[in-house]
Amino acid sequence: MSTFRIEVGQDGVALLLMDVEGESANTLRADFNEEFEQGFKKLSEDPAIKAIVFASAKPDSFIMGADVAMLARVKTQAEATALARGGQQAMQRLEDLGKRKPIVAAIHGPALGGGLELALACNYRIATDDRRTQLGQPEVQLGLIPGAGGTQRLRALIGIAEALDLILTGKSVRASKARKLGLVDEVVPRAILLDVARRRALELANGELKPERTKINFKGGLPKVLRSMADTEVLQAVALEENPVGRRILFQQARKALLSKTHGHYPAPEKALEALRIGIEKGAEEGYRAEAQLFGELVVSDVSRRLVEIFFATQALKKDQGVDEPGVKPRKVQKVSMLGAGLMGAGIAYVTAEAGIPVRLKDKDDAALGRGFKQIAGILDERVKRRRLTRRERDEKLALVTGATDYSGIKNADVVIEAVFEDIKVKQGVLRDVERETPQAIFASNTSSLPIGKIAEGAQHPERVVGMHFFSPVNKMPLLEVIRAPKSSAETVATAVALGKKIGKTVIVVNDGVGFYTSRILAPYVNEAAFMFNDGAAVEDIDKALVDFGFPVGPMQLLDEVGIDVGAKVAHIMHEAFGLRLAPPAGFEKLVESGRLGRKSRKGFYLYTEEKGPKVVDKTVYELSPQGQKRSSPPHAEIAERCVLQMVNEAALCLGEGILRSARDGDVGAVFGLGWPPFRGGPFRYADSLGAAQVVERLRRYQDRFGARFAPAPKLVELAKIGGKFYPA
């Protein structure tokens, strides 16, 4: 066997090692079935084998799950269902073999999806205490559910509530948490994993070890992902999972909570609920049958296809240096200097230190520095509270951040990142200072809209100037937009990309221009919402229409979060650069003049108080618009279409003008940077789903009503004429 290797020790314990040839991590594939069968036959029939330890031969990975490329090749629901049934049968063979010859799963590194399902079919599970060891069922992140028995075995092992928490969120847990859940039986240091596993396998075989597992019962609480939806009566009614009435209410509340979060756009969590419910009410075999059937439906669904496409796009970006010049190597980055300790600067310093890179934080005075350090310490303290870090790890990471109110300590920085006031002259002055103090360093600007080429005007080494546009909050937002100015060298860009990946970001590279890509496509989207507000649409109607479309928040709430003053400044920059097409609605500056800056001033389109509760529209904001308090909103479908088409059209302009390197980068940037609905695949996938001709027709219809801001992009018009797509088949 090439994928599975069996080594039988003198103690009668067989070590079954999985090692997918030519891959850095193990994944499960249907074409392994024959090898699986051969392995089962040898393990089952060899009388010298008393027990089995299943482990990975990969240095830092157990099994990452099913091969996603295999799933992407599936054409029909029946084929996908058969694939799931095959996986279930293989796991059942493993479980049946374990009844005669105990099987211990020795887990180091990620055990995800099918990898966890395989471990669940074993008699006993031991995991290492290494940070890389994670266990979970992340299938919902690809629009799927566990398909090899996970919905049934996980629930049987750890109970309904905890199983739902893992399956519905797709999150993974570390070994220590897995031990508390009952997901693994022991946690040991990596060095002794196989020794302990062999010993436990023998003890199981000899009857010396009889694991007694008590699954975590419901205990009066919904799973964490759903708990906020429950009321006291519900919690009292479902005090025990074993109570049929309680279970029924649990599933009803779970579905209600899911719909409030997904708005019906993501079917996988509901399908997972259904598979669990059937298994409980009709027995495990019916549960397995339902799981396979529902898995088959989801694999060929549009939602899963779009999510899988995004997965492949992000995987491709991990291998992309961001430059097309062959042979370019990024510089090694051993120290970073961060200029500006505000919200963005402190956030960038945190993610840099989190990646193990020393960072020097500079601001104008001790008070500003102190606020920056407080923010960084707060993020670390929260991770300690959530048991993501130990107190010692927290202190080690904080020690990587040092501070100064001058340029001392930055001379040996490899990369200097600035996050100072959004003003071209201020940024040019900081660049001059950096070139004086550390002339060999790469200078990166965190501007969200100012052209990098303009910042680099007058620089001694413009080839070492680049944009690194982070998104707020930096510790949570996954995207980094690297901007290549006309004179930025390939080495500089490749270094910025490599640094971005090292600090855990998904990185796209775009060419220079006002607003780059993300800020530029966001501007007309928000502008259109503002036009509708001025024309009499209600704030809550605008936001609801876009949330129903799939955005996490609507454009009015987004303006409040970003800051209406910041939005106004960016709108002015865009108007100046692109003319009438990106002109903001007249009179919108009155909002800023009135002191309505959004959440930071506790007043914008919504009111913000210290008390927790639903946000409330501030009705007095209507007095600052031409229609006053008289509100008459367009249909929700029109509201969403107008805003979304503006974003799609601007994305097509960016691709046609060469701002974007590819449609792939544009879709990833919109999804990970702006909250574009992942199940719709990004602006370019969405345009392809409608067809370019349909997009152009709708834009022209709105152009007739509202003027030049809806003029179709030449790239869209070109594709409409030839029936082309941004992603040719």
C-alpha cells in the first residue's frame, strides 16, 4: 500500500500509518477505498495483531478532511450521496474491526472533517498538547455537513448540545477543550504520543482499560451558538436531552436561531440539524442514510459551489507571491516598526507580535503610546480569558512590542509601516523621516485611499515604497490589500505579501490608484445608499435590504461604524478623482457638521447608548435630508439591486483598468475585506451567475432613471456582446 503503511511490533500492536504521497497533509479520497480494504483484511486476519494504533506519518497533520478537489469534481447529487455512503461504510468497517481488535487514534496536528470522523470510529482517542492539534467538523464553512457519520457519532459521544455547537459553527477546538468535551480520552506531549497509544491499545485488548464516558448532557443550556436566542421557559423545558419534549423544543429553537443568523441563505446548518434529529428519533441507521442524502444535496448546491470556489481561491493565493516577475525572492523580515499607535497601528502591532516578529511602536507622546499598549494587552488578555493563550504566552508576545516617542530603535527594522493621519503631506513627511533614519527599510503605508505613488513622490527610494491596507479591527479582519505603485519593486511587493501571510492574512495585490480596489468599490455602494436616504428611503429599510441580500450589516450601519466623517472624507477624494460618476449626494456633509459621526459620537443614523439592546434609528437624522421626516422607501429588492450593481460595476471597471490582477483577487477582496456574501461568490462570480448581458441591461435601466453613475463598465459591455464570463468555463 502506498497511502497506508502497517508496522507490527513484537507486542502485537500494529501501527497503521497514513501518508498521502506527494502531499504536505493527509486528505481522504474515494480512490483510497481499495487500499483501505487491503489494510482491513491484513489487520483483521493476522493473528499476531492484538490491537491497532492509527496515526499519521505527516510531521504536523493528522487528517485535514476529505479532498475538496474530489468534491468539486462531483457532478450529480446521486454521485455525492454514494460518496458519503462509501465513507460511512469505511468508518463502519473501522468501528466493527475495533470490536475485535481495539483501535486507538493517535492524533497530532489537525483532525478535521473526515479526519475527526475517522477518529470517532476508533475505540480510544489520544491527542497531543501541541497548539497545532485541532479537532473539529468545519464542513459548514464549505456549505456542507459531515458525510461519513459525523452527525451521528459526534452526537452519541458528546451529546446533542455540544455536537450542535461544533457542527453548526464549523469551529475547531484544541486538545484540552476536546478532552473536557469527551472528544478525546487523553492529552499527552507529542514525544510520547505513540508510546502511550501503544500501551493503551494493549490495555484495551487485555481488558485492563475500560473507558467510562459520560457525555455532557444538556444541563439547562442551549449550545453556545444558539444560547442568545433562548428564553427562560425554553431552558426550563429542555432541561434534559433525553426528554422527547425537550429535544423537540431544542431543535425548534435551534432552527429559529439559525434562520435569524443565516436568513435562509446557508442551508447546511439546517440540514445538519435535520440529520441529527432523524438519527435521534428514528435510529442511527436512518440517521446515516439521511446524512448521506443531505450531504449529496449540498455538494451540488450553488451555495457550496461558491464557497468551494472561494476556498480554492484562498488556497491559490497562499502560493502566490503577488508578482509576475520570475525568480523574485522576498526579503527576510526579522523586525517591524509601526508608526502610529492608534486603533489601526496598535492592531497591526498586535498581529505582528502574535506572529512572533518583534515590533517597535512609535507615537507622538507617552499617552498615545499607552493607549496603544493598552489595546494590545486587552486583545491578549481576552485570548487568555478564552484559553487561547496561556498567561506565559501572553507575556512573551507582549514583550515583543516595545515603544518610543522618537525614531530610536527603528534603524534595524526591515519593514516600517505607517498608520498616521490620512493626509498626503503628513505621510510624505513621515516617509522622509524614515528614509533618513533607516534608509534600507521597506516603507509601507496603511492608507485606505491615497495613491501610493503620490506618497512616494520625492522619495529617495520609491522602489521600496508600497501600500499595506489593513482592515479594522485588524486582529479580526482577514484581508490585507497590498498596493503596488508604479515604481514599487517586485522584491518590495513580494516582501509585503510574505509578511502579510506570516501574520495570518489573506493577501491580494492590486495596482495603484485612488481607493485601490476595496475602498473604490465600497464608495459607490455606500453612495447609492446615501442617494436613497436623501430621496426618502428609511434607514432601517436600506439596511434590511442589504442584510437580506447577505451582507453582515447594511450600508447605513456600516457608515456609523466606520465614522460618517471618515466616509465623507473618502467620498470627497473619490469625487475629486473620478468626477460625476462617484459624486456623493448633495447636502450629505450636513451630517458631519451636525456632529453625527456615528458610533464614536454615539449618534449617527442610529443612536448608541451604554445600555445593551437593539440599535434604534435616530429619527431626527431625517431632518438633515431633503425629504425631511417624510419617508417612502423603494421595494427592498430594488434597494439591494441598486447598491449591489454599483459595487459589481465598479469592480468590473477596476479589472478593466488593470487595478486588479484577476477576477479571483477581486472576489476574495470583496468577501474577506468588505463582507460581500460568501455564498454569492464575490462580485465577479455574481455577475457571471446573472450573465453580463443581464447586468448591463439592469445598469442601463437605472442609468435612464438616475444618470451617469450607472453607466455600465466597458468590460461588462464587452462580455455582454460576446456572451462571455469573468470566469470562462
